[in-house]
Amino acid sequence: MEAFVRGVRLLSKLCGYVAAALIGCSVIVVCEMVFVRYALNMNTIWQTDFVTYSLVAATFIGSPYVLMLRGHVNVDVLPHYLSPRKRLWFALFASVLSLAFCVTMAVLTFQFWQEAWDHKWVSDTMWRARLWIPYASMPIGLGILTLQCIADLLSLATGREAPFGIRTERAK
């Protein structure tokens, strides 16, 4: 199990690097697009689509890394007022609920991606990008997010991680 958790964390970290690279590429392409439009007075064809698809891909592919770092928006007022045992059960419930959501979204986005693949969808722009390529980021990101949820749930259930990251009982 330790190897699984370590492997998933490594994969999530890789996803963070890929998401950062996608954002970096988007910034470069926006700069190129501005230069081509205003300095060279030429039309842009692919740049807007590329930036849009890259930022969406960065969101989905970067989500496992954000979960691993606990970088998501979190309201943890209630866990601070629960006993350690109730806090653990509440954390397990929240983790199972998150896992169910991730699995559902991964399956639905895979079906969406497969429809784009099967029907050879292309974008409605001049670029005519094959949509299965950018759409692949959704099931990939959510699939790895599901693995990160499982790793977090296992770490929580085995006591390797404290519920909600609260390690010590607060003095009352």
C-alpha cells in the first residue's frame, strides 16, 4: 500500500508539472498572438483555441496535484469542534463522498471523450482541431484525481494522515 500511495503522489506531482507547463505555454502563445496581430498585422488562427484548451487541460490535469497539497478551498470549522473519533468518521465520510464524485465525473468525461473520438468531432473554428485531443484531459485528470482520492482515503483509514490535517487536539 505504501508503494501505491507513493506512486500516486509521484503521478500527482507530475500532473502539477504538466499543468504548469501548459499554463506557461499558454502565456507564450498569447504573447505570440499579440505580436502577430498588432506588430505584423496578421490574422491568428490556432492561438485562441490552443490557449483555451490548454488552460482547461491545466485545470483538469492539475487537480490531483492540488488535492495532494490540500490546496483546494476548504471549510474546516466543524472538524475543529468534533472529538478525534467523530472527526475521523467525518473525514472518512467526506473522502468517500469525494471519491464517488470523482469516479462519476471520470466515467462521464470518458464517455464524452469517446463520443468525440468515435464521431471525429472537430472544433468549429478555422483551425478545425480534433476535439478528442483536448477533451482527453478531462478523463485523464479526473482518473488520476480518483487515484489521489483513493490514496488519501487509504492514508486516512490506516492512520498515516490525520483527519483534515488536524494532528493535535485543541485545548478547550
